[in-house]
Amino acid sequence: MGHPPRTKPKPPKTSKEPTMSTTTLAEMQTSAVAQQKQNFAVSMTNLQGFELAQRCAKLLATSTLVPKEYQGNISNCVIALNMAQRIGADPLQVMQNLVIVHGRPTWSSQFLIATVNTSGRFSALRFEFFGEQGQDTWGCRAWAVEKSTNEKLVGADITIAIAKAEGWYGKNGSKWKTMPQQMLMYRAGSWWTRAFAPELSMGLQTADEAGDVFDAQQGANGSYAVDLGDLKPTKAEVVDTQTGEILDAEVVTQTSGNGKESAKTGNAATKNAQKTADSVKEKAENVQADQQVDQQQDEPEPDTSSLNFE
């Protein structure tokens, strides 16, 4: 007898209904809080960063610890926040060291040197003095070591002779006469920064440099005022339109002088022509008057014989 065929057991039936994942209220709240805690940096180019800048500026503008230029001025605070973001500095530190001279922002020399020292790219700035103290040859140079290349970066030499030649030494109230050593270091440090790390200074001068160019006086609110009549005269470059050559000041002066002489000659000729015209006009009037007199004399006298007089 043959055996019956074996049958495979059927697998148990499974439910085809999809499973639904459930999210609790606590998980939803945690997710919303995580999204709100995203970090936004102060920026002028995106909405979140710009809104954050305005909120921070409103807070700083109401403080009495910030300089007068920022109190109640949200726009100035936003600009200071943007500058602090660009150089990686503290906003309050930027506000206290951003000095307004003649309507333009400048850095304090101490802040510029401190920015280099804390940038992490260079060693701390060091200063070397040379020449004989008290003489025009006395000077200072700044240097630092770039950490990525281990190269020593030496700045330009600043001497008392340069200060006198540029007119810094003889300004009213100049610190070059009372504290020359400190001014040499400040100027050497600012020149080094603009030569090797211009992104830290953002192309701005220091308050000391601006004061040397203009006779600036510091006011009670910390800003500097300048008398426009006392500005240092500068030589304007005049370019020859045909050759593209920059003309010397003496040539320009001579040309200007020749122009003045030509103008004087032209004025004299104009005056002579006017005198001639006046003379001709006067002679014509005289001739006309003489003709009228002659005409009156040539007229016959009226006949009065027929008139009866009682």
C-alpha cells in the first residue's frame, strides 16, 4: 500500500492592516524646543541673523555703559555688532574702542594691538627700539611670528624724523612731544597690523593717526571734533589728459599762475574796450547835441509886425 502524500502546514494568517506609530505630546514639545534652540549668528544677510542683531541692538541702546554714540541709536549698535562678528571680538569691547573722528570710525591703538595678540594666528606683538633717544633717528619697529609658517614678520620703521616730516610732531596738543616712546609703539603696531593683518583693522585708521592728520579735539562725550579751517593742506594730483602723466605741484602752480596772468590780461583788454565804447558813445551824443543847437539857430524868427499891442 502506498503512503498518502504529505502536505506542508499553512503559515498562520497575518493581519494586513498597517501599524501606526504614535507620538506623545511630550515628544512633540521636545522637538519644538529643539528647533527653537538652533543657534543663529548676528548677520546682515539673512532674516534670523538680522532679527537677532536688532534685538541685541535694542538692548545695548538702552544701556548707560555704552558710549554716547550708541545710546538710543539702534543703527549704530547694529553696525557695531556686525563689526564685532566680522573680527570675532566682543560687541561691548568694539563699542568702547571704536572712536568717531571727523565723522569717521577709528580704532584705539590699544584695541588694535590687543586684537592681533588674541587672534591666535600670530605671537604677541613685540617692539624694538633703535637710534639714539631724544634724536630724530630714534625709532621703533613692531614684529610678530606667524604661527602657521613660523616666519618672523617685521613691520615698518617709525622714527621721530618721520613724525616731524609728516607733521604729526608739531600738531597742537600732540602727544609726540610729551610721550614719544608710547606714540612710537602705537604707530608701529597699527602700521604692522595694516601690513600683515588688514582684515583685523578692517581698513580703519587709529584715533591717534586721525588726530595727527587733523587737529582733532576730544569732546566730553568721547568723540573728536575738527575745525575745517585747520585741516592739513594736501597736494592735489593733476593728470595730463593727453599723456596720463601726473604733473608736479610746481608745474601746476606755474600753470595756474600763467592762467591768472592771462585772466588779468583779458580783464584789462575788456576794460579798455569798454572805455573805448563809452568814449565813442559820448562823442556821438555830443555830435547829436551840436546838430540840434545848429538847427535851432538856423530856424527864422517869427514875424511879429502884424500883432497889435495895446
